[in-house]
Amino acid sequence: MPRKKEKLANQIMTASSSDNKLFHKLLRTQRSDGNRFTKTLRRDNQMAETNEDILHMWTDYFYELSNPDYKQDFDYEKYELSTLQNTIIEKIEKGKLKLNQLERRKYMMLIEENKDRQNPANYRGITVTKIFTKILQCVLKSRIDIKIHQIQNQLQRGFTEAIPMIFAAFLASEAIIQSSEDDQEVLLLTLDAEKAF
């Protein structure tokens, strides 16, 4: 059985680069068990086995999501302040919040006043760090990419630059399924796909 799964996974990864239709067909085959409907649903120590009970359980779940239960010890002032802060940040990012010149100079200064622009020590640390990190990334990445592609296992393709993220999702879901079958704990850490590469 494990060899059959590995063979199917290899077929999916190979088909992805050559035949898009075959890739999706294999993916659907791998995901389906012949029955498209949920047979049982568990939630809060309750179990629903009929379609009607499952539907009611989902209805209750989404109702609770849309109507949060505010607790007495909830800090409403902090909530209001954080909501206001988020609104201000969004407006700044979209350019809808107008700052006068004095405020703009105060918050947007990258270099300390009356300092030499040629001396990196006069810039705020976070600005310089970001630039150095980008330079290092460009230099080192080009050097190690060639070596990584030579030793990379075919099943790691989903985590490679310029490869669709569906492969990473496929590999992650396979690892989760396998760990649940083997009764092992799995920890999955993810990054924003845009920032990962």
C-alpha cells in the first residue's frame, strides 16, 4: 500500500509538468474514496451521522462563528483601540490618510537630521538591515540555487520557486494524511507563499 501511494504521488508530480489534465485527474483520484459526502461529523463531543444532523451541526457552527460570545472580562477599550489602530494603518498604506509636513518628516525620516548620508551608521537600523538582507539574498540565492536543484528530491518540488503552490498543498496534505494513518503527531509551519521565496 505505501508503494502504491508513493507511485501515485510520483505520477502526480511528473504529470504536473507535462500534462495538466492528467495531473488534475490523478489528484482527484487520489483525493476521492468513491463517496463525496461526509458520513459522520464530530463537534464538541457530539456526533452527527445523518445528513439532517450534519446539516444542523454545520448551521449551529456557522451561527456561533457569526455571533461571537463576548465575555465579561473582555477588554473592550483595548479592542476599540486596536480596531482604530488597524484602520489608521490601512489608510496610511492606501494613501488616504493625510499627514502634514511636520508629522511626515517626524515619522518618515530614514536618516538622522544633519548627518552625513554616505555614512550607513546614520540611517535607522531597520532600513539598513532590510537593504543588507536583500543584497545577501540576491548574492547567496544565485549561488545555492544550482546546487539545490541538483540534490532536490522530486517530491520537494512543491516548495520550489516558480512551481505552483498546489504542489506544496498536495505534499502537506499527504504528510498530514500519512501521519494520521500512522497515529503520529505532525507539526506544519507555513509562510505566506508570496514571502516564502
